[in-house]
Amino acid sequence: MEVGFKTDKGLRRSNNEDACYVLKKDKVFIVADGVGGNNSGELASKTCVDEIAKYVEAHDLHQMQTEDEIQSYFGHCIRDVNFKILELSQRHEENWGMATTLVMAYLRDGQLYILNVGDSRAYILREGVLTQITEDHTYVNSLVKAGLITEEEAEHHENRNMITRAVGADHRIEADFFVLPVVVGDRILICTDGLHGEVGSSELTDIMSKEETMTDICEELVEIAKTKGGNENITMVVVEVTEEDINE
């Protein structure tokens, strides 16, 4: 596989509350977008990605053989991380209410496993077609699903950034889990709303399709997000599937 990743605070924020982590050996990729006052959003996202990485390093993921076992593995992982962030939030008054979005990707034996909570997204590009895998856990998306507003209205809604699920927001954590086959040449993007909220799908498709390294693609995606306003922190991981990911 080839991997690129980048995080940037954007143009309007004084600090970066996004975080990412690449476990290339384990083929696990993590992106998080923290929320909370002071610097607690930054602490939430960093704690989230760091604790997931520690869990993967301490628990042999390759022992999991079936889809159900893999889903259970990541379910236990996220519950542990959720508890850790809740504990930090409740122990220190300045961290009260902190939480984070999360999107994770795991590649194994020609299968892509995706887990998400909140409005950070996962996409797959195949033969020039970009498909969004995840569904945003936001108030506005719930209005769209109920038929109360259109997708066009959602893009400009005053509450479009209000998330309805987050890691560390509650004692119970509910994550979405997706599994889909991949082929050589597929490109996977996981990112925060600082990218997908600024850059439309057609522009994402154009840049993701370029014959460039994944690092160069990440650089270009950050720059275009900034030219569109750079209103949020911008973070992404881009992975290109190679033969070794299919025939392990």
C-alpha cells in the first residue's frame, strides 16, 4: 500500500483539535476531530487516536479471523477509548464536555473495514468514481433523512456542524461499521469536516484521481480546502490499495 496523511489547523482556528494516527504495519488508519472548550477538544482527539493505537499494539488484531470477530474487536476498543475520554472529562473541570468524532479504516485480505462516530467521513475512489462510505451523525443529516430539508438546504443550515454522536459524549457509544471489498488501485480517504465541508465531491474526485503520491495528494487537498475558506482544522489519511493488500 501507499499512504499519505496530513493535518493542518486551517486559516480561522488558533489551534488544531484534529488528530490522526497511521499504524502502517497493522494497516489501521485513524482520524479524529475534537470538540470542547479551552484545549480539551485537542486533548479528546489526541487521546482517542493514541488510545486506539495502544489497544491495537496490545491486542493482536491478526488473531481475529471473521468479520464478526473484527467488529467485536473494534467494538471493545472503542468502548475502552470512550470510557477513557469520559474519565478525563469528569476528572478535570476544564475538560468537562469534551468529546471527539472518529473515523477508522482497516485493510485486510482484500476487505476494507470502516468504523465511524460523528461527522468525520470515509470515501473510496474506484475507476474515477468517488463514493462516500459513512453517514454523518449530525442534526442536519437527521433532518435530511426525515425529508424535512433538502441536501442543498443542509449545506447552508446554521446547525450543519451539530453532531449527534461522539466518542466521550455518553457512557454508551454507538459506532457505525462497514465492510466492503477493495481492488488494486482503489484509493481510500478518511477525513474531518475541515476537508469535506470545504471541498465538493467533484473536486475531491479530481484531486484523488491524480497520478501523484498519496503525500502530494494530501498536500493538495489541504491547500484547496484553505482556498475555499479554511474555516476548520483539516485532517486526512489517503491510502492506495496495492497487490499486497489483496493477496496477503
